[in-house]
Amino acid sequence: MTIAVDFDGTIVTHNYPEIGEEIPFATQTLRMLTEKGHRLILWTVRQGRFLDEAVEWCRQRGVEFYAVNLDYPEETPQNNEHWTRKLKVDVFIDDRNLGGLPDWGTIYRMITRNCTWNDVIEETLDGSRPYDYDQRHRRRRRWWQIF
């Protein structure tokens, strides 16, 4: 899977143009995803010196990116006639998504289990109730079926 990851607010707290504090478990999770064979692309608004600093900050923590703000390392507008700033990836991890950024443990679980937000919510709700497997998967009556 190819995964685009934002930097500010996702890997580190917002402190642009400085680099903020690492968000707990961000770099550990990214390393584990690359160990499982996923490709990471850093997708950020940072440019120039600020981008170089972010890439180096990640590298020092063991996070290597397949590409930075590109679909593949060698891509340029000149060698790709269909070049666009929008990346062609399977997943975007960004603090600006609808619902905000989940914790990195949830992100890892969603990617490695290929599950959705709905799956995570149902798993969380089911795990907090002492139902057995058959009860959880029985068809539930809806409120409008009561009347």
C-alpha cells in the first residue's frame, strides 16, 4: 500500500516553520508500516530548507520516505506528461481530515487490518460490552421496529 503522510500536525505538533514535538508513537508506527512493506510518501506544504529539515528530522528517527511530495522519487513535471500535485496513493494520513487525526495505534490497526472507521467503532463498542460472538452478530432490532 502507498501511504501519504502529512508532517505538521500529524507526525509532529503544529509549530511551523519550526519543528514541533513528536506526536506519540508517530515515528514508531511509520517505521513498523515500512517494515511491513508499505511505501510512505511525505506530503507536506513545507518547501526548501523547511522541507529538508523535516525530512532529516524523520531520517534521524529511522523514518525513510519512498518519495517527498511526489508519486515516485524521480518524478518531475518534465518527465511526466500527466504530472499533478495531487498524489496517487491508497491512503492519506493527515490531521486535517474529517473527524481529525486518530491516535497512531488506531492508524496502524486500520492500515494493517484494512478496516474502516466504522469497523474500529464497532470493535470498540462490542469490546466494551460482555456479549458473546453470536449475540454481537445477531440482527439487532431498530428503534422503529419496536412500535
